[in-house]
Amino acid sequence: MTAATKLQKQKKRKSIFRKWHRRFGFLASLFIFNLAITGILLNHFEYFNLHQHYLSQSWLLDQYGVKPPASYQCFKHQQTTACQLDDFIYLNESYAFKSESALAGILSTGDYQVIITFNQMFWLNSSHQLVDNLNFQDELGAPADKVLIWRNQVIVQIEARSYLFDWDKFTWDILDSKTSEQLTQALSNANSPQHDRLANTEATGQVGSAQTSISLTMTQFANLQADYMSRQITLLQFVQDLHSGRLFNLSGKLVNDITAIILILLAISGFITWQRRKNIPRS
């Protein structure tokens, strides 16, 4: 092999080396750009309110596997309708709060709307803002097995005991055995997470009407589903997942790993290039 041929091959190798170095550098720059932008957003997420805004793009929600609930539970008292989709509670089709416990009904007391679930009661003001709540677990030792909302009264059954809520004292009164027996039949058919609500019931010797679940129109249900979907993934979570590569599951993590390896190779190849140029004799 002549010296000219050997020199030509070396130049060709250097040309290929520099070409791939630039290509890898461009790919790595995209990765670093993503890390830089998302890192800044994460450092100042409170300023940008990322934790208070949500993703609305359907294709991104599909990437997270978010699906709208296929069923709902709704009750109406006077002019207020309370609905539950999954763990979201809505009042008149406006989001109110979250509750993991199943919705049992709604009633009014004074200036407040009271939302009753099988584990809590929630007081909301005229603007539908949450002002107070009462937990059955804390007050009675367990969630309610059954709930009866009758004539603006709340009666719950836990195991063999029945309790009546005292609005004046803000406490629960244990019903005596006779009254409890009179309520047994009514409560046996009353609303529970697995049963429909009473249409009519007889309790404490009086005939009253218990709340019944109502149906929404297809448009109303679609609107609630759309709102539910738009409140699932915060922009903060999205930026965190984009920063770490979790957004694209395993493939995203692999891209991050490959890019990290490329950065290491770039550092090594850059050092080699620098060393070669350093050793070239200057004329």
C-alpha cells in the first residue's frame, strides 16, 4: 500500500467519523433541548401553574390510557342536580370535588347544599364551594352500609345500628330498637353502592319520599365525560413524564438510554478529535 493510498483512506475514515459525530451531535442536541426546556418548567411549575392546568388533547390522553366513565349516578333536590362519574362529583354539571365513596344523595339545609356519600357528608355554599365535611369513619367507626335520605333527614345503617343526623348539634343520634326495627324494612331496600334508591318508603310511622336517581340526556352525559377527561392529567405530570421519558412507556426510556450512550460517545469522539488536532504539527 502506497503512502498516498494510506493517506487517502485515513482521510476517508476521518470524514466518516466527523459525519457521524455531527449526526449524533444533532440527535443529542434534541434530547438536551428537551431536558433544558422541561427542566426549567419543572423548576418553576408554580409560576406557570402547571399543577392547576390539564391536558385536553385527546391523542395525548389516549397515550396515557385515559377513558371516560361508562356510567354515572345522579340525584336532584329542588334546583340542584348532583352527579358522580368515577370519583368526580358535579353540581349542575359543574365540577365540585372528588370523592372515592359512592354518591348517596343531596339535600339543602339553610344556605348550604349537602352532598351525602357512603362515607362522608359535604357542605357547599351557594357558589358550590366546599366549606366543611364530616367523615362517617371518624364519627361512627365505619362507612355506612346503607343510607336513607328522607324528609331532609339523613339516616345511616352500620351493621345492626341505625343513626340519625342531628342538624342542630352536628352529631349522630343512635335510634332506639323500636324505631330501628321500623326502619329496618325501609333501610333493607334503601340505597347502597350495589342497589337502586327508594322511590317511596315508610319510616317512623310516616310515609315519605326518599331520593331516587335520575337520568341525564346523552348531551349532558357527554359534557360530563368531556369535563372528566379534561381533568385527568395535569401539565405538571405531563412535563415530568416528558422529562423522564415515561410518557412513551418503555420506548421512551429506551430513547433516553440510547441518547445517554450517544452523549458518552460524543464526549469520547470529541476528545479523540481534539487530541488528533492537537498532535498535528503546526507549520
